Amino acid sequence: MVWGQILLLAYRLFGPLLKVTEKMKDNIKTKKEHS
């Protein structure tokens, strides 16, 4: 099925993006705590 390949591509593309956004959120939280 084509859907399987699309899901794999989406997972590979959005996986790293989600990790980056989580890191950015963590950085913002730590900055607020330190200030």
C-alpha cells in the first residue's frame, strides 16, 4: 500500500521536527526558571 510509505516519510520528516520543538520548549522553560 502507498499509505505505508507516506506514513514512513511523514514519520521521518516530523519525528526530528517534534524533537527540535521539544528541545526549544525545554530551553524556554529553563530560561524562565533561571531568570
